[in-house]
Amino acid sequence: MSQRLEGRVAVITGGGSGIGAATALRLASEGAKVVIVDTNSTSGEVIASQVGGIFVKADVTDSDQVENMYRVAFDTYGRIDIAFNNAGISPPTDDSILTTGLDVWEQVNRVNLMSVFLCCKHVIPYMQKAGKGSIINTASFVASMGSATSQIAYTASKGGVLAMSRELGVQFAREGIRVNALSPGPVNTPLLQELFAKDAERAARRMVHIPMGRFADATEIAAAVAFLASDDSSFITASNFLVDGGISAAYVTPLDN
């Protein structure tokens, strides 16, 4: 594995499982020091141990806790080069606008959107002092498309992440800070498995739209994060970086051989 991230420090929210955990392993393999942030101390400590990094327990919807997690990262390593703002939820109660309650709407948007606002707000000053940095915010392909199997709060929250990332990428470009939205397609993670296991019809309706005929592996999303975190993407900012197996480009998908 190349050492593109040697000497750099990455803070990963939602780093205890799924895409966050896979990304921690990938960034560490490329030389980065990794700070795992999660609400689950057990899984967070395990991943931090595996990558030789540190774990910080934090609720990323709490401004003081977000501020503290970056302070701990900086005090430990003396720099913050990469912020992967990845924490998110997708509860089964998030459905059609006709049935989704206001409490669910508020919960999903707090975790998926407000947390990204707070993480960017508190990490950018560290990057301004250094004159460089890469922020990667997890959006989704649903931020660019519509679906009749709706998760209305999730879709809206990820649209907000995409728009905010674009604006921040433009605003801070001349300060050496790159901000990009990462938009995965369906990823084979415990969250998605649980969601689809409860509704086989919805799973089938989604799968038929994926040209590659499968969900992504978390390691494939982690590879995209590593690229956006590295100097190989030095001229990429304010982008919607789609890693969706071709979903957003498809009108008709291939027949199985």
C-alpha cells in the first residue's frame, strides 16, 4: 500500500463501524494517524486499537463535544489534516412524507446534517492555521436523485450535506482547504442489511437499478475517501464525488448474463 498520507492526522466520525471503520483501516494503511469518533465506546476502542490511533467518545450533534474531539486530536498529534464527517443514521421510521413524524425528521437531520455543520465549523480553524486540509462529508447518491421508496428525512439531510459541502469548498478554496461531498450508492453495511432485511420488496426494487448488480463493499468507499484525502485529488474541491456503481447515470440497467 502506498504511503500517500504519511504523517497526516485524520478524524473520522462514525468510525466504529461500517464505512467509518473501513476508512480508518485504509487511511492508517497509507500512513495516517487516525482519531476514531463514535458514540459506541466498545467498537470505537476496538477500531482505534487496530489502527494504532485514539478513540474519542462524542455526540456529534453537540457543539461542545465536537469542539472537544478536535481539541483532543490536535493536542495528541499537533495537527488535523483530514476530517471525514461520516456519522449518520437511517431509521426505519423515516419513510414517506405522509407517514414520517416530525420527531424522526428532526432526529435524522440533527445527526446527518447538523453534525456535519458542527464538524466543519470546528475543524476549519485548525486547517486555516495550517493553510491546508481536506474535508470529506458523507452525502449520498439520493442527494442527486428521487426515489419512490422514500426516506424523506434522510434524502433531505443528504441533499443539505451536498449543498453545504459545495459552498464550503468554494469559500475556502484559496486557503488551501478542500471540501468535497462523497456520495456512495448502497453499501453492504450492517445498517443497510438491517434496513433491507425488514423489507425484501424494497431491497429488490433498489437492486434492479444498480448497473453493477451488487451493493458496494465498505472498502470501496474507503478507497474513495483515501483518494479525496490525499494530494492525488489536489485539484478537486466543491465536488459531488459519486461512488454509486453507475446508479445515477442509469436509464436501463443490463440484463443478467
